[in-house]
Amino acid sequence: MSEHMKETNFNFGKGFTFSKHSPKDISHFDRVFNIFKDLITHTSGDIEEAFEWLAMLDKEYEIFNAEYSIQDFEEDLKKRGYIKEEINPEKGKAGQGKGKNILTAKLEAALREYALDQIFGKLKKSGIGNHKTTKIGVGDERDGDNRSFQYGDDLAMVNMTESLKNAQINNGISDLRLTENDLIVEEAKHKAQMSTVLMIDISHSMILYGEDRITPAKKVAMALVELINRKYPKDSIDIIVFGNEAWPIKIKDLPYLKVGPYHTNTVAGLELAMDILRRKRNTNKQIFMITDGKPSCIQLPSGEFYKNSNGLDEMIVKKCLNKAAQARKLKIPITTFMIAQDPYLRHFVELFTEQNNGKAFLTGLSGLGQMIFEDYEKNRKNRI
């Protein structure tokens, strides 16, 4: 069949009618919007800076023209509900000028969807909680198989249509009676769940050496969140960041994530991750850690921070390895994505992985998202 004969319509009574394929034209807004979503992620939600980058790119690549200007694009973002003006009460009086543009929840969601499409490709949403176990009985998901009623079965699982059919066959239409022997129940399987904590290093080294490592990490986090929400909505994912300390962040805060002037307190990150997972009822738990540097900081019992950026500090390393072993006892595997190639760091990651019986990927930024996606899927199959 010719490439130009791909669009079809069904004409009742006459079969299929083929027409010439004509590619859909992308609108001016959509064309620029894809560029803008990359820029707004890079600028951590700073719309003014993103527009400055857009203006610079326009000078080189002629993104805008007489038909569609940068002002038209800004107006379209507002009309479509992607950005809004935040009026400062002190400056919002007449004659004080316009307020600052901020992202809306709609744009935050669009950024997650864009990251998913970029990193994992377009994925169709599957059935809810797709973690199958071999346990059969009073489960939480019906799977379409039927069997005869047994004492103790939940009456809510009775398939009335099939049961009435049985009653007609067994007793006849003239004397329709529904007995226990006629009852058919729909089989159910338990669906297991996976709880994941994604740890993101936000120490200063994530933007050092002329390489922006935090933007790809943010994109991976947004894509993984969107993937889980679409494909495995019964799973949970928590995002935490770690620098001198560790703290959880909300999903909606991901586009605004920035690197700080921090050292790398991997121990604090692992402690928080395990604390979060302890509170989960799910039996399947895992930690993903994205980092580019060595652990260089711990908090002492006094509350003070002990820091050492020179090589691998023995005391800090020992604390990290203890946490890896502790996670192993709790049956929480840790998968480390180390964005570094230094031999001594490789050795540390090998020791850390051995203590946890987990996995490690010594990788650059290229293909990081695909690697995490594949490992997430593999861990689900192995652990569930």
C-alpha cells in the first residue's frame, strides 16, 4: 500500500474508502510551546528567564514572525491557563504596572507529560495496579474468570447474570428459583503494589564543570511520576532531595527544583527514604538514587555538620555503608545511578551496592531516563 494512502474511512454498504494522507500542520502555539517547556524546566520555573532565552533563540533560529510574535505566545499561554499574573498587593494598585507571571497547575502537569513523552515515549495507560501475584481468592481486582460459589465467598463478587442463567438451565423458566448451587462468583486476584522513593542529589556539583545535571534529573523524576500515575496508579512514589540535609518535596514542586550551595549528605537522604517506606503498607519497596558525587557530609549527634570534600572520608563512607546494610535488612533494595566516572567513586559505589545487595549504574546523562524506566519495570517483575 502506498504511503500516501494511509487514511481510511468506513463507508457503510461500500466498504473502506482510501484517501490521500495529508500530515497535520502543527499550530504556531504548539510549535513554540514545546521549546518553552524545555526552557521553563531549565530555568526552574522562572518565566521571565525562560522568555529571555526564547528571545535569544528567536534571534538565531527565527522562531517568531510577523504572523506570530513572542507577545502573541505570552497571551496564548495566559488564555489557555498555563501562566497567570500574580499581583502584589503593594504594587497592584492603578498605575503600578503589571504583576509577575507564574506557572499554573495546568502547566506543571503539562511539564510532567512532556517529560514522559521525551524520556519514555508515548505509553498507553494500562489496567489499574498491574502488579499480579499468584494468590487467588478474595482479591481487590476482578479478572473475568468465573467459578462456582463456595462457602465464605463475598456475596458482592456474585455474578448475577451468570447465576440467573444457571437458575434458568437448572430449574426452568416456569419455576425460576435461585439456589446456592446456581450461584457463580467472579474470580479475583490480589494486586500487589510497589512503593518507590526517588532520591535526587542537589549538591553544588550537579551544576559544576560546565554540565547541567539537575535538569535531566528533574525530567526523569517528572517522567517517572507521570508513568506511575498512568500505568500503575496503585503504586506510590515519593521524591526527596538531599544536600547538607534531606527533605521531601511535593510532585508539583519538581519544575522549580534548584541546586544549592550544598555538600552531599547521602546518609540523611537514605534515613529519610527508609523512614518514608517504613510507613507504607505495601510489601514491595525500593529506593532509586540519582547522584553525581561522593558522600561528603553527615550530621553529628550534636547537630553540627561534619564535611569533607577531599577524597572519600572514612567516617562518612562507613555511615553510608551502614545505611545500605540497614536497608538490606528491611528488604529495601537501592538502585544507584551514579553520574560520574572517577575510579575511586566507582569503588565506593561497588562497596555500597554490595552492602545493600542492590544495583548500580555508572552512567552519563544520556539514556538516564530510559535506564530508570527499564529498571523500575524489571524490579516490579522480580519483586512482585
